Amino acid sequence: NLTRQKQPEKGYTPRLVERMSAVLPACIANDVRIVTNMGAANPASAARVIRQLARDLGSRDIACTVVTGDDVAEIVRRRPELELLESGRPLESLLPAMCAANAYLGADAICRALETGAQVVVTGRVADPSLFLAPAMHHFDWRYDDWPRIAAGTVAGHLLECGAQVCGGCFADPGKKEVHDLAHLGFPIADISADGGVWISKLADAGGRVDLATCKEQLLYEMHDPAAYLTPDCVLDITDVELYQAGADRVQAIGAKARPRTSSYKVTVGYHDGYIGEGQISYAGVNAVAKAKLAAEIVKSRLAERGFQYRETRVDLIGMSSLHGLADARPEPYEVRLRIAARTDDRKAAEAVGFETRTLHVNGPGSGGGGSDPIVREVLAVQSVLLDRSLVDPQIRVERIDA
């Protein structure tokens, strides 16, 4: 949304052209339809780019259908009483800083788009499993109250939604969980039958593995409640799901259950939440850790003397304490990377963090080097609200290139 505000023709996924260039010619040649959420904040513009790309690549002109309606910023602005799920506070507390609000649409809107016959369907914000459930619903003409099949399609979507993760990505652990040819990790394939059968596999010549272990990890991934996983399409229950190794790199999933979807959409509310200033510098040799700790105290002292105030300050010794705190390490490392970061509402105060860290090169403990330039990042935070479905109106439109 921020990109689109600055550049009205942008706002779709930055790598849209790169990724579509890799698959579009083959999909057009073999009449394989594409459903993608790379439209992000500007699916209409993304569709125009895709159609022009097809022409540039020498393919025939194609139709792209756009799914919009997920942008509900103006709707939630008129409902300041909505409760933020993470904090319990009213949405009103975020409205002055709010920059976006998008509802997670479901498979019903995508099914309507597929009914247009378009080669490519481009969406904005939709729930990840819905991207995979919708093609199955459309192809097999599944009803929204056919809960065994809706459950099966949603499980298939959940297993596929993180791409190569179910094929061994974020799974490999050398010597413990080996993954073949991780550098050429393949993407998964779901075979779905009309009666709701689901099999997950990959191409035989692709790297990775698809087995009970990889599928179990992905099945539980981000599953806040296995008995009641809320999606825009159903309330999924995986407590009775069984996985079977159905062949080499092929797993069958059965037993998913579902209940009717809730009366609301989950809406992600994005808002400006200040700045983070950061500086880094390395220390090496004898007493490196002590030097890094002294350097951090110098920076904090300098910032305080300049009158800057911070909501939160964090000191990390990267490779030693950035994950588990500043407990003493034994044996002490011979080199360490100091990172100082602080959060503030004042951009000038954020800039000062990196500046003061940079001055340690000549004004701090000995043997410091490799300091980074000052880093300032604007914080875009998110919280969530529930919005009644009746207030959201997904729209379907076929985009055409101007003559």
C-alpha cells in the first residue's frame, strides 16, 4: 500500500515479472491456468503487467481476472470500536497511524474469478490455503457445505502454501534430518481427486524429500488450534488426519474434518509505529567480548547525554547472545559483532544510534572495525480485527490492455 501511494501503477509483488517470465510461456502453451496473490496491493495493475508480459514473450494475448475487495481501510475507519485481537484495545487507538487494512478473502471469490475462464487469476490479500482450495472447488464443482471435501482441499492448501517447505525447506539439519540436493529444492505437487483424496509429491528429478516427517512438520506449521483452525472457508479440524507414505516422495493425507466458516473475516491492520535505529561494529582478539560490552555502554551513555529517549534498546553480541541473551559464553569467542538497536518515535534519535556506533572506530575500545553505516528503518507494525462478512464485497473484473 505504501508503494502504491508513492507510485500508483506499482504495489504488486516486486518480483512479479521475474517469476511470471519463468512460468507464463509454458503455462500458456500447455493451457495451465495460474492463480496468484502477487497482485498484493494492486492486482489490477499486476494483471495489466502480466498481459503485456505475455505479448512481450511472444505468446498470445491472455485474459486476466482480478479479485479485489480485500482493501477495507475505509470500512474499518468508520468502526473505531472494533477490538484489536492482540491487545484487546479498540481500533481507535491505531487509527491516526493506520496505513492499511486488508481482509483475508477466501476461495469463493477465487472460484468466481475462475468461472470467467481467464488464463490467470490475480488477487490481493487472500488466505493462503484458499489459493489451492479454489481450483479444486471450481474443477470438481464442490459445494461450500461439502465439509469433507472442503476440509481435504484446505489441508492440501495448508501443506502447499509455503512452497518448498513441505519438500524439505526449513527442515534440513545436517547429520540429523538430511535433505537431498537442497540447493535444487523442488516445489510440491498436490494430486486431488473428486472425492477429496489428497496426495503430496514432487518431481522425481527435483531436490528435497516428501515424506511423513516433512508433511507432519508443515501440517502443524502455524496451526494455532489443530481442532479449530480458522480460515475464510471453514473451521478446519486436523486432529484425526492420518498421513501415509504412498510411494517415493509421495504422501497421502486423509481424515480432515471441517465445520462452517465463521461470520467474520480476519483483517490485518498495518500502522506506522516509529523508527528503529541501528549500528554495528566488530571486535577481535584477546578480550573481544569485554571490549564490545564497553563499546555498548559508551554508545548508550552518549545517546542519553544528547537527550534522546527510546522506547526500547537492545544490545546483541551476534553469534553469542543475539538469540539467548547476554549470558557469559565459555569458552569466550575470539571475535564478536556488536549490534545496537533502539526504537523511538523520533527519526533524528534513530539516526543517532548508528552515528554514535560508527564513531567507536576511533573513539571507542581498541581493535574495533568493520562498522556499518547508520541504519534507520521505519517500523510498519500489524495487528488484527474481525470484520463482519456482510461488510466486505469481493469484486471480480477482467482486465484488458488499453488499445
